[in-house]
Amino acid sequence: MPELSALPYRLVLSPRLAVPRWLTAATLVGGILFGLLCCAILLIAFGVPANDLGNEFILYVFGNKAGLDQTFTRAISLVLVSMSVALCLRIRFWNIGVEGQLWMGALGATAVSFYHVGPWFLRMPLMILAAAAGGALWCGIAAVAKVRLRADEVITTLLLNYVAYLLAQDLLYGIWRNPSDSFPVSPPFASYERLPDFPGWHLHYGLFIALIVTVFCWWLCRYSRFGLLSKAVAENRTASRALGIPVARITLMTACLAGAVSGLAGFSITAGEEHRLTQFVGNDYIFPSIAIAYLGRANPVGVFIAALAVAGLYTAGDSLKAFYQLPNTMVVTMEAFLLLTVAAFDVFVRYRITLIKARPKPVAAVGERAA
């Protein structure tokens, strides 16, 4: 006797030819909300009361002055390094070396302070230029290797992280060591070499740097000729070369701009938070920068919003670790949940999902099939 199929419906995935903007925003918000729901379930499983989750994630982070201060301060460097990754993603250049570029930016700014380059009233602009130049140089090396030698930028940018870090350690344990206490830190910056804080806050004026970089990158990607050419290079490098687009020049310029942005992150940390060069300026920025750039869809405005959200997640994580003795890896796990859920929700952007009533098909018995 023939058997009927037990599934009356089937899912059909058809690729979308055009994706509306509202759908992209809706899937992003839906993925983040579902990820936060998964994080809440995880925290409850670790013993955090469900009633306290709203207090930790909303009231403390965004409804408290201390939480806002900490969140926005963290967001400055996260915005800059994530913007660097996002700029490179727009041309399919995988910049995994934001930490090395951040270190080089910090070294450039510290060198201007340590060697007293220029008069005091020009010291801050010179530190900014030196930080941007250091980051641009470091990312430009990887871009030249890719264009001229066809080297994989993932490998080159990743290895350059270690070179920059070891260079910083050599200087801190060598000629830049603080002579007053012999600790491996540079001498403190002078008052005119530090970014001022907002009155009554620990938040410094590096926030203006993050805002200016965001607005500039948004204009560059959306309205400039350079942004249009970058989009063409990202779609098809071979066709872009055939059309006369300078692919190598676009790649090099984008990489240098991205490196300069990461270098500004190093400047904001040294001049705004630490007020000197320390051993821990550029630690733990690779994975968050990639995650934020992906959450923001490589859009400058989206990256800025995603960086604020992740900075708030870090602030809430610190509070949870202090009051509930959660492990240090909990914040990274929650960040991974957000990234995975947003990536999973991408299927709604790429494909149109329809539910079709399937016609029951007779399934032949084993004996009939053999016959």
C-alpha cells in the first residue's frame, strides 16, 4: 500500500532581487532583541534574578550618570576601531589589524609628547596628526602587500598586531620608561596634551572625534565619488579594472583611511583616558571591532549605534560581575550570542520565505520500489 507524506506544508526560500531598507533595519532589530532574550535566559541560568535584568541593562547603563559616563567613554574607542573595520569591509578588505594600528597611533601621539615636538599650543594637533599617520602607515603596509604581492590581508594585518605590540613593549621597557618610578609606562602627558573632560564627567572630548569621524565616513560612503568607486570595487574587482577604475589606488586609500581612524582611537585612549602610554592600551579590540562592524552592516551610522550598544553591554557586564560574581567570559559570550542571532536573522534579508501547502505524494513501498 502506498504511504502518504506526513508533512502537509513546506518552506520555500527564494532569493530576493531587491532588499528594502525597512526590512534590513527590522531584521537587525529583531536579531538583537532575540540575542538579548538568549542573554537573559543565560544570565537567569547563572543565578541573576529576572527582576534585576532590567535594572542592570537599562536603568544602570542608560539611566544613571555613572553608567552613562562609563558607557560613552568606552564607546569612543569602540566606534573608531569598528569604523576602521567597516571602511575596509566596504571594499572586501579584511582588516584584522586594528589593534596594531591603534598601538601605532598611540606610539605616534606619545612620541610627540615625549620628544616635545612643536610649541605647546600646537602639541595637541601634532599628536592627532602623528596618531593618524602611524595608523595609516601600519594598515598601508598590508594594503601594499595585497596590491603588489597579492598577500592575504588577514595574515598580514594580524601579524602586524604583534609587531606593533612588541615595539610598544620595547619602548616602554626601554627609553620611554617613566624615570620617576621605573614602571613600564611613559611619563605623564602635560595638561595641554590631554583631552579635557566634560564638566562633572569623566567623559572626555574624544567623543567629538568619534562624532566627526562618523559624520565624515557617512558622507564619504554615501555621497562622494570615492564611496561610489569603492562600492564598485567591492562588487567586482575584475569588472572595475576593465572599466578603468583604479582598484589598487582605491584599496590603498581605503586602507590608509581605516588605519588613520584606528590610530585616532589610540590617541583618544592615551590623551583622554590614560594620559600616558601604558602596556594595556590596545588590548581586546579585534573581536569587538569585527562584531560591531557586522552588527552595523558596515554603515557608519549603524556602526556608531552598535558601538554604543556593545559599550552598554560591557558596562552592564562589569556591574553583573561585581554584584553576582559572574565569570569574565560572560560578556564575550553575550556578545557572541548577539552576533550569532543577527547573522542567523540575515536569512530573512537574503531570501523570501513562503509557506506552501504541499500536495501529498505517494511513497512507494520497499517491495514496489525494488520491482
